[in-house]
Amino acid sequence: MTRQLRDGGPRPRSTPLDALRIAHRWFRAGRRIDIQAIAAELGVSRVTLHRWVGTREQLLLEVLWLNAERSLDRLAESVRQEAPARSWTAEILSRWAADVVAHPGIRHLQATEAEMLARLLTQDASEFQSRITDKIATMLAEDIAAGRVTVELEPAELAYATVRIVESFVHTPAITGGAPDPAQNARVLRALLR
């Protein structure tokens, strides 16, 4: 007992959330998400980690969503405080696109695994795609209810189109091989969402 107290006691058991936290921390630092290395850091086997988080792509998808959701929520709070007269959704997504393009994790994935990144984020069957579209539909519904957006489309339809616009300007390296252009994204969103 004395030795355990002196040494800090037994190591607490790792959980799937610990794996997500590590992967997210590595992503924010622009480090490659490596299942074997995460398992080693957690002190669990690779098999256990796979049972917890699925494949590397499934873990990456959760990391990408966690990052996007936190960023969008932070930007939404900032825009709410500023309360611009124009579409809050356009403002949030314009700032988010600039953040995404500058993010070390996204930059690393675009440089090393651009096609996989685009697939995870943009395919209709992707969990990320449905989550981001739902989140943006909620933002657009608020904009429409407040009269900041008067486009005659349902929020879900407009959200789908809006997501595709953002993707086309942010994930340009994987789509056309060109450079991302968050400034042009902002101009297009502000013109559409009014």
C-alpha cells in the first residue's frame, strides 16, 4: 500500500473516450493518427482499441467531427454576440472555412491523405456529412425564422447545398488539385444566404 501511494497507485483504466482525446490532441498538433501508437499510449492492445473505436478511418471521422463541432459552436457563440444583420450561418461557415484551411490536422491530412479526407468528409453516406448537414440545417432554420435568410428552400435542402459549397472551396486539393479559397467561399455564402 505504501509503495502504491508513493508511486501514485495503479494506473487508472483507459476508456474509449481516452482514445478519442489522444487522437484529437494528435490531430490538433498535425500528428498522424496511428492506432498502434494510441494503443501503446493507453496501455491497451491494438485489438482492444479496434473494439473500442473501430478502424482508423472511423476514429478519424470521430476526431474530425469533434473538431468541427467544437469549432462551429465556438464560432456560433462569437457571431451571436456580434449579432450581424446578415445571415449568421454565412458568417459562421465563412470563419469556419478559414479555420479548417489553417488547421494543422487538416493541413497534414490534405498533404498526406487528401483523397481519404475528402471521402470521409464529403460522401453522402458519411456520418460526418449527415451530422454537418443537420447542424447547418438547424442554423439555417434560425436564420430563416429571424428573417436573415429569405431563400425559398427548406433548411435541409439549403443546408445540403451550403455544405457542398463549403466543401468545394475548402477541400479543393482533393477535388481539383487547386488551393483552398476560404475568401471566395465567404463571398459565395454571403451572396447565397441572404
